[in-house]
Amino acid sequence: MVGKKNIIGWEEVVSTNSKAYNKWFTEEKKFLNKTIKKDASVLEVGCGYGRSLFDIIAITNNLIGIDNDKIAIKHAKIKLKKFPYIKLLVAEGKNLPFKDNSFDYVLCLSTFANFYNDKYKILGEMRRVLKNEGSMIISVYSENALKERLRVYRKINTDIKEVKPNGTVVFDDFGVDGFSEQFSKNELLKIFKKAKLKVISIKKVTIAYICKLSK
């Protein structure tokens, strides 16, 4: 996988048809459809190739996806070409190009694992653009995800430089991010508290947590 961008690697991960990943994404879609209100304004940070935006098209047309990977946005535009009202932008989560209090929902689904040292800066930006009565939804690897992650990474011939004791995987050349973390519930609670976010719920689904937060 040397030389491939992060989005290419992630698309290969998804395509392995891992039961654990599929269960995660299925439950995530159910959660989104149950939570997001009709015609709400939604921003997804780290939208990748548009998987999650596609899942909520029936609920609202007011959708924006950003990713720092140009290839990801290119792939998202192809996947969502029948829905030209969806805005897809190349942008950094550390500096979101939107005004304060702009969105009813801010999503970050699976991508939070890759933020590493930038996680607090990005959470701060996500909090800034979220409306005061809005909700933030984050999904991320749980503390028991490592075995399945490594199995899938090896299946698609990912070059792994290091696996840290806490489950952080350092990739040799997986893409622009280079790191992928996993978290326990207590670790997530500490992170969200430091980021001045209120926890509404944290639900464990196979190898992931689905978190709903507010200001």
C-alpha cells in the first residue's frame, strides 16, 4: 500500500466485508436516521468518499462534507453525483471555513481516529460551528478493536510501522494522517470534557463507540 492516499486505504478497509465493520456501519446508519431531524443543516468533518452523507440523503438536503484529502472529495463527488445540492469541499478540520453556530449537526464518523495531536483543535472547531442547541455525533474505534483492525490491515497489505501498547497504529505510508487511534469509554469521556463538550450518550457497537455530544 506504499504511496496510497488515506482515502484509498480506507476504501479498501471497507471493501473487505468485515462483519465487525459492517455491523458498526449498519448501527451508525440507524443511529443517524433516528437522531437527525428532517431538513436539518449537517456538516461532516472528514467525509471521505461520502459513505455517511449518502446514508442521510433521505432526511435532509442541507448537507456539507469536508475532507483534507483531494482524492477523497473527488471520490465523494462521483458517489454523490446524483445529488448536486450536497456541498463537498477540500478543507482542514483545524480551520473550518464556516461561521460560528452554523449547523444543527456536526458529524465525524470513523475519521476521529486519525486526528491524533490535532484532536482538540478539531473538536474546538467542530464545537464552534455547532449551533447552541445542536448535536455532535462521533464514531471511533473502541478499545477492543485492535485485533480486527490488524487483521483487516494485513489483508489489504498495509505497511505498519508500529503498534503502540494503547492500540495506536502508526502507518509507514498509509496516507496524510499516519496514525490511527482507538479509545476506551473513559478516555473518550476525558477527551470530551477537556474539549468542553457534554456527553449525551456513548454507545458501544462491535469495534466502535458511537457518541452523541452537545455544547
